[in-house]
Amino acid sequence: MIRPIEQLTLATNALASGKSIDLGNLVQKEDELGILANSFLKMILSIQDKEEVLTTQNEELLAQQDELQENQLQLQNSLNYLEKYNQLNHVLTFTLNNRN
């Protein structure tokens, strides 16, 4: 009885530190510990699936952030370009008004 509990404890500690786990033959048992080990394994698989989804979503968000930063830079460059033309337009308007 103690050995299976130690095995589950080692597995939880390994999982907590990011290591792979080995439940060995615990998941094959049909007693309470086998049920617990199977539930634990299902929980681990669920966590791994959710972690993969979150990692994928995070990568997508980072790509979108990069794209938004590039768009912001392009908009700023366009704004600077338009500002230069606006200044030139004011100078030309002033010059033309003074000629008349």
C-alpha cells in the first residue's frame, strides 16, 4: 500500500517540476489506487492539452503583436511623410498669397 502512494507522490513531484512521469503499473490496477492513478493520468493529459492550446494562442498573439507594431511603424512613417507635405503646403500657400 505504501509503495503505490510513494509512486503517486513521486509522479506529482515530477509533474510539478516539469519532468515526465511514470505511473508504471498503477494505472492497470482495478482497486482504489488504480482508479486514483487513472484519474491522475487523465488530469495530466488534460493539463497538457490545455497547455498546448495556451502555447499556440500565445504564439498567435505574439505574431499579431508583431504585425500591429509593424503597422504602427508604417502609420507613423506615413504621418511623418504627410506632415512634411503639410509644412510644404503651408510654405507654398504663404508664398503664393504674398505674390498676389
